[in-house]
Amino acid sequence: MADWLRTFYCYIGSRQVLLIMDNFSAHIIALELAPPLVNIYIKLLPKNSTSMFQPLDQGIIQNFKAYYKKSWLQFSITCYNTNKDPIKEVTFENALRWTLRAWNFKVLPATIQNYWEKSTITMDDTIVVSPRVEDLAPLFQQAAQASNVKDVRDFEDFINPEGENTEVEEDNNRYQEHQEGVKREDITNLQRLERELGLRAFNSQKQSTLESWLKRQ
């Protein structure tokens, strides 16, 4: 996170900006490791208010997930129609393409702006109309029929799996539990080790680069 902040500071340059962040211990530690420049004002959201004020939780994530899962359903139907198991056929490259396509081409700037206004972080009296999230129910039913699986998971469970938020919450709690007694030097050393391991993994890869993957569309 500290590395991201430093990159963000360089990107901002001398512009006057406001950076709104979740009141999460990892963010606070990152700010201590990489203090903002004088032209960057940091504002932390109130604790335990993410669901109320966080624009991502107001519908941006839901919008993104709908487009991503639409690609997954279409892929699954194609696999089922050719007697293949989509779980065995899907690759990291597929997931990467679906992610980039959903975020770069499907989630519109107007959608993001609307959810920012809905979060009430921005002071605007405009009546906000929530962008329409694509209805995946018909496509879900089509995939369920093509799979010939009798015990198909519930549609709502497919869109918003119960384990997603639970796992994140558990990770956050686990992170909080280990913060007491941790020195800043320990965190810095761990971050340096993480970068070194990432560089080694990158150098040892023999597969195509990310750019070559994206060109094969």
C-alpha cells in the first residue's frame, strides 16, 4: 500500500487533491510509511461506515461483478454445449480478459460518478438514479440448463456468494489482531522481501508476457 501511495503522489504532481480512504489499519500504517505531500489532503472515512459512504459498496463493485460474471456465464454455456467442463477449461488469461473488459469498457465513468453522488461524499443536490445493473437471471438459467446439473446453486448465491464478504472480514480481523507489537521496521522488511520475491517470480516466468496475452483477442 505504501508503494501505491508513492506512485499516486508522483502521478498527482503539484495538483491540489483530496484522497478519501477507508479507516483501515493497513491504510494508516501505509500513510505513516509514505506521508502525503503538502498538496495532498487525506480524509479517512468514519470507522464502520464503509457500507454507507464507500462509493464502491454503493454499487460500483456490483456493477463490475455483473459484467464479469456475464462473461463467465457465456463461457460456461459455450463449454457445456461442446461437452466440456468450464471449471477445467477456464484459465487465468480468461479471468484477466474478463476483468479488463468489464472495468475498462463496461463500467462507465457516469456509473462511477452516480455512485459517488449516491454515497453522499460529494455535496450535490442532484437526484441520483442508480444505473441499471444487467439482469443475468436469464443467462444464469440458460447455463444451468446446459450444465445438466440437478442441484444448481441459487442465483443470488451466484451473484453475491456468502463467503466473499466473510473471508474479507476474517482477513481484516486477523490483520488487526497481529498489529499490536508490530514494529514499522518489521513491516518495511516484509514489504522489501515481498518485492524481491515478486521480482524473482517474474524473472523465472517462461510464459508469454501480459502484453502478448492481451493482444490475442
